[in-house]
Amino acid sequence: MPEPPLGLRERKKLRTRGAIQKEAMRLFLEKGYDETTVEEIAAAADISPSTFFNYFPNKEAVVFTDDLDPLILAAFDAQPSGLSPIAALRNAMVDVFSKLSPDDEAVMRERMRLMAGEPELQAGMLAQFADLVRQIAELMAHRVGRSPDDFALRNLAGALLGVMLSAMLRATEDPNADLLQLAVDALAHLEAGLPLEWTGEAKR
């Protein structure tokens, strides 16, 4: 059953939150994360500082708030039960990423660049990673009839998220890289067993 369309109030809130995050990312990259204040973000988004705190409790939350994760997890959960977890995640990524606007993709790349490059944010990135592993494991558990705490299931969830994270980080290094293709290629590499061509001779 399709969800009812959002009302005017909800759409306005989403636009405001999106504008705050977009301006914050721009300022973080221009001035630096530490040097940017909440007051500057609010001014750039044409809101008051008190309005900023209605949407985000602090600067860190601006970086870690990601509307795509729930969409990807929902799309993953909606895939046919006969698909493998890797195929299900690949379909979910294609479904969500193919609908991203250029602005949405730019904000996502900027978020990843900040999380990977700012020491103050790296601990939060690890916590977010652990939470996503848990969520993916719970969704997979329903698909394969195993406990979410199953060791092999957690390993696969971590591997799925790990190759996706690698693809995202690669996209932050190359602004011309095709983010969706990187994600698809990363999952294909995992599905093939993560093969690595090697001559058998290590460099000294």
C-alpha cells in the first residue's frame, strides 16, 4: 500500500533541513569544520540559530544525518525473498541512487569527505557504521531465517557495508567517478569472493 503524499508542512520541513545541510556542507568545506559556527550555518540557510536547533542538536548531527540510509534499508527489505543478500542490496542501491538529484549526490559526497577527513567526526562514523551493520543483519535475518546475532550473518553484513563504504570513499577522491557504478562494482567484487590478482611475489 503506497504511503500518503507528504503535506505542505512536512515538505517545507524537509526543504528547510535540506537547505541547512547543504549550506553547512559548503561552509565546512570552505572554512573547515571546526571554524564554522552554528550561527554562520543558520545565516547561510536564512534561518535563526534557534530554528537550526529545531532540526539538528549540534554541528555533528548535520554531517551524520542521512536520509538515504532509511531509503536503502527499506528498498533492501522490499526485495524478493529469493534474492541473495548481495543481489538484494545491489537492487536497493540502484533503486535509490538512480533517483538522486545532482544536489543530493553532491551533499552525500561532501558528507563522506568530511567524515573521513575530520578526526573529530571519525569516532561518530565508526558508531554509525556499527549501527548500520546491526540494521542490515536484522533485515537479512528475516530473509534467511537466522538470528540477527548469528556470527556469519554479522560478518556478511559487515562485508556488505565495508565494500559500500570503500566505494563511497573512492567517490570522494574522484568527483567525476560514477557513484552508482562504483557501488555496483563493489558488490560484484564481494559476490565474486573478493578476488585479488597477485603474482605471488611481494615487493620489497
